[in-house]
Amino acid sequence: MFSNFDENTIFNAVLIFSWLTFIWETYLSLRQRHVAKTSIKVPDALVGVMDQETFQKARSYHLDKSTFGMVQGFYSQIESTVLLWFGAFPALWNLASLTLLKLGIPQGEIGQSLVFMLIAMLFSTVTSLPWSLYSTFVIEERHGFNKQTLGFYFKDTAKHLLVTTAIALPVTAALILIIQAGGTYFFIYAWLFILVVSLVMITLYADYIAPLFDKFTPLPEGELRTRIEELASSINFPLKKLFVVEGSKRSSHSNAYFYGFFNNKRIVLFDTLLEDYAPENKESAEEEKKEGEEDEEEKVTESEDNKTEEAPKDKEKNEKEVESSTDETGTAEDSESKKKKKKKGCNNDEVLAVLCHELGHWYLNHVLKQLVLSQVNLLLCLMVFAVLIKETVLYSAFGFDTQPILIGLIIIFQFIFAPYNEILSFIVTHITRKFEFQADAFARKMNHSHLLCSALIKLNEDNLSFPLSDWLYSAWHFSHPPLLDRLKALQEGSDEKKTQ
């Protein structure tokens, strides 16, 4: 297939496509940035729902992330180009061989591949650390989302690295062994192996891995739990467990999801999603209670002072006028304070609407459809890989004089498949957006249209998501439709239902 191309042509083609992709992504980001910079007022569809202050905060957060993303993207592109140009991959492969030699471990492709992976993972972790730190402790901190301490962050990063290593190394070793021993049809065995690992990981992650990073507690008995169970029962969703995850110790962003196979489904709600659980609401309630107690004490003191004071009637009259004026000012200040202390998260009705949307994905078999599509794609890619792995020119193009399986996987899936991956990504984004609209429509049919609109607006405000987007940027990147598009679809569907 590649016999008509020399190694320099292949290498240059990979590098050129990489830069074309970067330029395209930068162009899209600049389009979206222009929308954010030129939009200074709340869109008409959200007037009366989102205030100007929240809109400006979302705009500022979006622009900060945009600037950071463009700078980081440029650095990553330069870094990957330098690594490719100066032969970092073959150098790292040789370093893995030397490491085995120094440790006195017998040489072998699987052992060398695992050491190569380990060094690459450590390198990636170290080089991405400054960017991750800046994102978390500068941008997220500036906009009130970060809840981590430095100690918590580094402990979390170390755990992620250890868990990823513990899973990736044995899986990679087994995959290489299957490809080595699988013969002509190794791609079928490799595909079956990856499928099984994926399904097992879905279960293991939720039950054993995720709890290593976050605290999961059963949702207590009460109105919300009862109503969620009733909702699940009404559509025959096999709900077995219902958890609240303490996501607030890491970030104030909110989420909800379900997982599990067959008749063993679980629902997970972030504490930041729930109005009654959000830590910020509890802090505000404590502050208001404290302020109320202080006000009561002041009133009691003033009352006692007034009783002991004996003054002329004119003076008493003046004091009452001043007191009345002070009360009016205090009332205005209290009103303003209440506006500022707007509760985070969703009330029970809105949480039900959000879950109705999520359960719509299950009811409409979206998860199963995505799994089938991804597995069909994987099988096709492995079939093509089985042909391309024999092309020695692909290895020599990247500086290798041998044909290690792991290196073949990286070269073919990451570089040779790059154009196909870009097209596939766009198609998957389009399909996912369609699924989101369908899940919204399901919630609408369940009479949660108005509440889902309210919840989406609240979550948009709580997460400071910028509500406006460039159409091309949105079409290429957004797996979830923009807020205004979702609100329009929900409201139009609701209006049609009323007229019928």
C-alpha cells in the first residue's frame, strides 16, 4: 500500500497534516473568541433569566480559558513537532532497552515496550504538570471553581499515575502477546480482548477505581430519593443504587450520570448539582443565620437603650425618622444581599428533570448504539492495522530499523489514521448532539420541559458556561448542543404539545 512512497514523503505528510490540523483548530478558536469578545450583553433569549453580572463572569471565564487553550495548543504543537523531528521515539525505545540492560532484566519486546510506555507516561505527566497547575490554581481559582489544595492536587495526580500504570501495563502486555501469537486473524482476537477489557473496566471503574478519588455515599431516604425511584420505575429503569459523590472537594462544577450493565444500574449525582447538598449553599445559610442572630442582638440592645434614654419629644421624633430611614436602607441592603447569595445547584424538581434527560439516553438505547459504533470502528481499524503493520517503510519513516508492535500501534493509530480520526470525530460529535436533542425531547414528553429549561439555565450559570457560540466552532467541537439551541427546541416542542 505504501510501497510507492519513500520514508521522507510519509514523515513530511504526517508533519504537514499535523500542522494543518493545528491551523484549523486555531482558526475555529479565533472565531469563537471573536464571538465572546464582541458579545457584551445578555442574549435576548435569556433576558430576565440571566443577569448581566453572571453573563460577564461567564464571558470572562470563557476568554481566560480560550487564551490558555490557544497558548497551550501552540506549545503542544511545537513540542510534538520537535519530538518527531529529532527522533524522540526511537531514542526513547533505545533508552527502554538500556534500562532493561542496567536493571539486569532479560531483553524482550514486551518488556522493552512496557518500559517505553512507563518512561513516556512519566515524561507526559511532567511536561503537562505546569499547564495543569496553571489551569487549576490560576484560572479555575480566579473564577471560584477550584477547591483543591496543592497537597490534595499532587496526591490526586500521583494516584492517577499509579492507577493508570497498574491498568495500562498488563493490558498492553496482553495485547502485544495476542498480536504476536494470533496469526493472520490476530485482529479478531485483539478486538475481542479490547471489548472485554472495556466492559470490565466500566464496572471496575465505578465500583473500585472512582472511590479511590472521590467519596460516594448513598442518597439518604427522603423526598428526592423517593421521586427518583418513582421516575426510574415509571420507565422500567433497573435502578439498584443511588449515590451522591463529593465532587465539591475538587471543583464546584456539577454533573450527573448513570452506569452499569443489564439489571444493575446505578445513578450518581454530584453534590454540587443538588441545592440541598451544595457546600456553598450551606456556607451561605450559616452566614445568614449568623447575621440574623447579630441583627437580633442589635435590636435588643437598641430597644434597651431606648427604654433607658429620656429625651425631649423633638429629639425622640428625629431619632424615629433616622431609625425609619436606617430600616429602609437595611431592607434594601438585605434584598441586595439575597440577590448576591443566590443558591447554587438545582431544586428537587429540576434534579428530576435533569435525570429524566439522562435516563432518556438509556430508554432510547443511546449508550448501546455508541458502544456498537465504537466497536465496529475499532474492528475496522484493527483490520487495516493488520495490513499496515507489515509495511516496513512506516517504521523507517519515524527512525526505526525494527518493527515493534507497540510502535506500530502508535504510528498507525496516531499518525497514519490522523485524517480518518478527524473526520470520525466530527461525525461522532454530530451523532452525540443528535442524541442530546432526543434525550431532551424524551424529558419533554415526560412533562419536564419547563423544569429542564430552568435546570439547564441554572447549571449554565453555576458552571459559568458562555451561552453564545460560533456556529462552525460549535458544529466541530460541541458534543452537547449550545444552551440557546436546547432551550429553543424544548420550548418549541412544548408549544406544539399545547396546541395539539
